[in-house]
Amino acid sequence: MTALTPLNRMMPPPCPLARPIQTLGRRFRDPAAPAALPPRRIALARLFAFVPPLLVTLALGDVFLDWFRPGGLGLVEVVLVTLICLTFVWIALSVSSALVGIGAMLARRDPQAAAPADVPADVPAMSVALLVPIYNEDPADVFGNAAAMLAALAAQDLCRRGGRHRYALFFLSDTSDEDIAAAEWRAFTALRSSLPDAAIWYRRRADNANRKTGNLADWVEGWGGGHEAMLVLDADSLMSGEAIVSLSDALAGDAAAGLVQSFPQIFAARTLFGRLQQFSAAIYGGVLARGMAAWSGNEGNYWGHNAILRTAAFATAAGLPPLRTLRSRAAMILSHDFVEAALLRRAGWAVRFHFTPGGGSYEEAPPTLIDYVLRDRRWCQGNLQHLFALGAAGLHPLSRFHLLQGAVSYLMSPAWFVLLIFWALLGNGEASLVRYFSADNPLFPVWPETSRISGLAVMVFMYAMLLAPKAMGAASIGLGGVRLAELGGAGRFATSVLAEVVLSVIYAPVLMVQQMNAVLRTAIGYRETWTPQQRKGGRYPLRVLAKFHAVETATGLLLLAGMAAGMVSLWLLPIALSVAAAVPLSWLSGLDMLRWPISRFCLCTPLVFAPPPVIRRAMTERAALRAVLAGRSAERPADPATPAPVNRTPAGRPIAAE
């Protein structure tokens, strides 16, 4: 626990909570966990989610084996078919998950979601800590979001019957930059003076050991005993009052739940790449999210933010130990969230997903391709580390699957890259680098006997599977409660879908090469630095772009040269053009959409056309705090849809909301 020093002088009295470190090699069950978890009726969802992908993949593998059999099955063919099956099964899984999600929506079974009015009246009141870990972030954005959430909670208190839960907000700073730390303190004092009746606290660690994991562990050990629940946010998180209360009710109303995870939406995207991510998540992410929730049941996952946890259960069951790697060194677990969810479930607690009413759970996305890749490198290192946790004793099979899925999401890129290399080597023409010779006929190659029709059919099928989740997401927006009018009408929506598909296809090869690079960096032991995510966007100099994308550019030029020499299949031309043009594509990713009229016609979501009150309030609070930090006085304009907190309780006590 951090000692009380001038760095954390604005904290309540300590209320320690023991947090034993778990042992991955030994089973553990929390004595406080329920004896049995409530059934979720998920057997059918799991059957449809996992069995069809396996069957379809086996059938596809058999088709390719039939193609290669006439010329004899050698090492090249076996590796090629194996790679096809290993990559395709995950594509098929996303399709089946989307189908399960649509089925759940058609059945009006919003997986494990409950409207606030459906919460039993006897749900126990909880003291909930809203935790905001910070590391060298823009204080105006972080504290502006917090002000909007407090205002939204106060509005909830006015609109609902009686008081149920009590909330206190903690800023947990690991900031190392003294200038940013000084700005944090000024923003905190400004926020606290504007909301004197709210419980708002600030602590800064002198030593940010173990990064975010250590930051949260420090709070749990020092002050966790004073709160039944902790709602973990990221520095860029934003939640409506209704969403916060809905998560709180979901945990309070389910005594078996140790963690309830919401599905965040991306907001405040300005750049082309940011809007691309925002649109994809909003339109296609819904069916995948509902499908995942349907087959996960009590064995859900944790994404590290916008989730509520039972504090005592988390402290007892999820203390992370060091993890041994291939080099037999004990290393800190980098991507803590997946492992913490697995440990909670191992201890007997349910980990489940929850759809908050009207969404209301938000996060920001990297604004440019470079920023996305830099974040992805950190995530890659952490997710691949999960491979060494797969053998932990007592984990539920679905928890192991979540860990494996996270790692495979990055291993897919090198697998696809190797697959493309084999595809290129098996190109038609006399200059092909791989020929099929036999002892009886050493002068002429024997190519796989495939008709143009069968080859084209398989190609169309594979592309259709890649695009199927997007098509299902776009076709089912009405099932998720979104009207075409909220997307600008049918014409704008169709334009946005087409633009998203085209841009995704263009950027996919660049991301594939970068993810392969991230996997290689992790494999050789390169440690990614812990830096705050760039959220403002902006253009990078050409020199930086050229250096950052040198590998993709060289790869693309080599592929194009191979095609010109007849050594590489022309099927790879779209990929070659994309990676060769990585530098201009990266420059384009930072385009400020708000400066162009097309921003109102392309890649638009309901959050673009009609931002909800909490987002509008957050933008207002950010601007006001930015003016304060710049030394200018700023009035906070009142937003009638989200009035400022009016709870009149003694200063320093948590505000009440329900």
C-alpha cells in the first residue's frame, strides 16, 4: 500500500484489504464464492458457436487435400493445408458467433441484460468506487470525462426512486511527468471545488511499479476494504449515469457474479482511421458481442475497463503472480485482464457480459494507423504471454479458450503471411519457385488438378466468410434498436458500409505485416515501452512515416518485382499494392474528417449525428478544464439534459444514485 504522503494527501482514511498472490500451479476456490452458479441456458449457443466452424474447416481441408493428392502430398502441401485450416477455423468461428448473436436478438434474448426497471426492489445497496488509473494523460480530457459522469450520476439520482448505491471517484495517478502531474492536481482541485458534495479523491504513486496492475493493486490493498464494488475505468473511458447504475445493479442483483463486463462503444473519433474503427465497432460489433455473450454464459471475459468487480472477490482470487516464460524468467503479467477473469472464474465466481440500456459505455480509439500499431504491439506482447498461462491449474475450459483466442488473434498474421508466401511460390508459370516433379516425369511439373469453376468457388466462399460478419452486422442493425434515420438514412448508411469494407480491405495487409512484426519483436524478447495512448490525432512527418513503414514498403516492392518477373501469382496484386503504399495510407489515416463535408455522409454512426447527453457534457467539461489549465477563466455551461450534481450531502461523502 502506498504510504500517506503529499502525493496522495487527498485520499480518505485507509481501509486495507488483503490481496494474496495466487499460485497458477495449484487450484484455488474462494470460500466466499457461491456453491454453484446459476444456469444460463447456453448449451445450444455453444453447440452452434463451436461445432459448425470445426465441420466447415474439416470440409475445406478435405477439398484442398483432394486438389493436391494427384501430384502427391509432400511437405509443402501438408504445411499449406494445415495453415489454411488453422486460419480458417477462426474466421468460421466469428461467423458462427455472429449467427448466434442474431439468433439471440431474434429470440428477444438480450444476453444477460436487464433494464433498470427489471432489477428487484430488494437489490442490496453497494458502495461503489469508480477507479480512473492515469499515466501521463491529458488532464483536461480525463477530468472532463469524470465531471460528466458525476453529473450523469446526479441526474440519475433525480430521475429514479430513492437512493440505492453510493459512489466515490478515485483518480489513481502513475504519472511520471512532473508538468502533467501538476496539471492533474490543478484539474483535480478545480473539479473538487465545483462539486463540493461529491466524494472525489486523488492519489499519485511515487513509484509506478507493475504499471496498471500495480496501480489498482495498491488501491485494493490500501482502500479496497471500504467498498463492496469497484468499477474500473480507463483514462479515456466515459459512461452514462444509467450505464453505471445498470452495471452496479447487475452485480448487486447477482450474488454469484464476481465481474460484470459492459461492451464499450468508440466515441469522439475525428480522423479517418478513428472513424473507421468507430463505424466497424458500432455496426458489426453488436452481433459479435451478443453472440459472445450468449455462448460465454458465466465464463465471460474482462477487458480491463468499463467493468464492475466485486472488490473482496477480486482481492482474494485475482492476485497476479509472476509468469514464467520460455526463457524461464519470472515476468510481470502484462495483459492482466484476461488472466484476472480466468482466476475469478477458477475461484468459483461468475464472470459475465452485460448490455447496459441504450449503450452508455464508451472509450476512445487510436486516431492514426501508427498509434494503432503502437498500442497493438503492447497488446500483442501481453496476449502472447497468455500462452504460458494456459496450463494453470483449475481454469475453466472457456477461460483457457479466451486466453488462447487472444493469443491466436496475433498469431494469425504471421500464419497468413506464411500462407501467402506459399501461395506466391505455387504461382503458375515457368518462373515459379516451386515445381511439382516426379521421378517418372522429371522434365514437366504436375500441378494440382483444379477446374477454374471449383477454384473460383472456393475463393468466393472464403471471401464470403471473411465478409459475412460485416454483412450480418449491417443487416441486423434494426434488431439492435438502431433506426436507419439515426445513421443518416439508407443512402448514407450504404455509402458508409461500402467505404468501411473498401478501407478495411486496403488497410488489412499493412496491419498483417505490422502484427507479424509485433509477434517477432515479442519472440526475440523486445520489451515494448509503457507510453500513454495518443488520442488527439495529427499527422506524422514523412520521415517518421517512411521509417515506421519500411518493412511493409519493402515487402510490397518485392512482391511487385516478383510479379513482373512471373515468379509471384497475380492473385497477390491487391496485397502487394496495399503494403507498397503503406506510407501514403498511413498519412491518409490521420485525415481530420471534421474538416471535410464528407464527414457527414461517410462512416457515420448515431454518436456522430446525435451524441448522447453524457458525451456532449464531457466535451463541454473538457473545454472548460482546458481553459482553466491554460490560465483562462471558464464558465461551465449548463446542459439541461445532464444537470450538474445537486445532491446535498455533507462534504466528502459519496453522492447517491440508483
